[in-house]
Amino acid sequence: MPTKVIAAAPADEPGAAWLTHTNPLAPVAARHCAGHIHDLADLLGGIACEDAWAKALTADLLVALEFDLPLILEADPTYIDEVAVARAMRGEDLELTELERAEVRRRLAEVRTHRNRVRFTCSRAAAARREAAR
Ligand SMILES: [Zn+2]
């Protein structure tokens, strides 16, 4: 496996222009680099070091090749990651889009409404039993 897929280039050179915070792999590269110690000048795009970017880009490429996915994807602004929403509802601290956060709030509100409805129904049933016992 290639270990250096990115040509060494300072962040201010054109070769690194696409390795910025707008790159969808920026959070992945940043996580890979989180345990490293670098000077800020060593971070491509101010995000991650060359090795961390290479690791993120290589993994992305390998997944795309393995599953026969196109290498360039247009992000769907209306996409909601159902797995991330479910994990967030269980209390995991995740990075979510604004749409996903709204979906989590909507679903949690549904759960609260359902629980209140069940609690109220149970209370009425219990009240009816108490009334019948008199
Ligand atoms: Zn690093």
C-alpha cells in the first residue's frame, strides 16, 4: 500500500488547495492527525499533516474501489444519515448536519409525546380501577 500518496507541498501551494476544511475528508484527516505533534505550518490546509491526509484519502479510495463507487460524489444537501441519527438519539456525541440535528429533535419529541400519551392512558386506567374498587 502506498504510504505517500500526496506530494509534499506547503499548505500555501496550489497542489494542496483542495486539502482544506471544505474537503469532505477533512474531519477524517484531522482525527488521524489528532494524536500527532506538529508545527501549525506542517498542516496541509491547516487541517492535518501529510500522513494523515494520505491515510484518509487512501482509505476513501480503497472503499470506493471495493464497492465500485464513483470517485467524485456530489453531496446531497437533503441527505440524513439514519445511523448517525439513531446513534445520536441513544446519546452518542456525534458530528451531525443541521438537518440531522433537526431530525433527532423531531424524533425525540415524538418519543416524548408517545410516552406522555401512554402515561396518561395508564393513569386513566388506574383511576378507573381505583374508582371501581370503591
Ligand atoms: Zn499528523
